[in-house]
Amino acid sequence: MSNIPGELKYTSTHEWVRLEEDGTVTIGVTDHAQDLLGDVVFVELPEVGSNLAAAEEAGVVESVKAASDIYAPIAGEVVEINDALQETPELVNSDPYNDGWFFRLKVEDKSELDGLMSSVEYKAQCDAED
């Protein structure tokens, strides 16, 4: 079974969200998603300074199997991207919840986090898909 950390929030499109101490949120794709994708070979990330709406396409992750869109789980301004993924996209496979994160948002409305799935709800979705 995929690793699904309990402290994170999740989307139906397989992104994870971690609220940081400074109030920003870090976003990446889940262990389940990277497993389905296979070996990641390229990641396209949003521009720092761009404003994203919830559910807006924010980038693309390409693997040996497929290309998949990355979506912004909640609205906010992109304040940082994970530059390491440009040189080492396989970090998404080896460490999706830490070194393989995608981007950070300065959130407009933290209450949007309440609309995301818990780890239990996300696990149930993944089990239903299998």
C-alpha cells in the first residue's frame, strides 16, 4: 500500500498539501500518484509570482509512462518552486513527500484546506481506484 502521511491533506487528483509554520502550503504529488506514473523524467512547475486559482493547472509531470497535469489544490500565489526537480526529477519517485515537493503557495484563504481530503478519505479513494 502507498505511503499516506496522516498530517497532510489530499486532493482527488493526487496532490498532497502540507501547511507550513509560516502559513504557506507546500504541494506535491502523492506516493500513490508517483507509483502510477512510473519513473518521472521531467517536471514543469509554475512561475514564482503567479497567482493560481483552486483546481487550476499549475504544471506537468512527465514519466516514462505518461504526462499528467498538476493542479493547485487551493488558491494562492506561488512563492517558491523546487528547483532541484529540474536537474533531478526522479526525486518525485524516491521522496514524494519531502525532497520531491513541487511548489509553495502563499494562501489567500486557509479555510480552503478544510475542503481537502484527510489521509483516511484519500486512502479510501485510492482503494476504490485499485
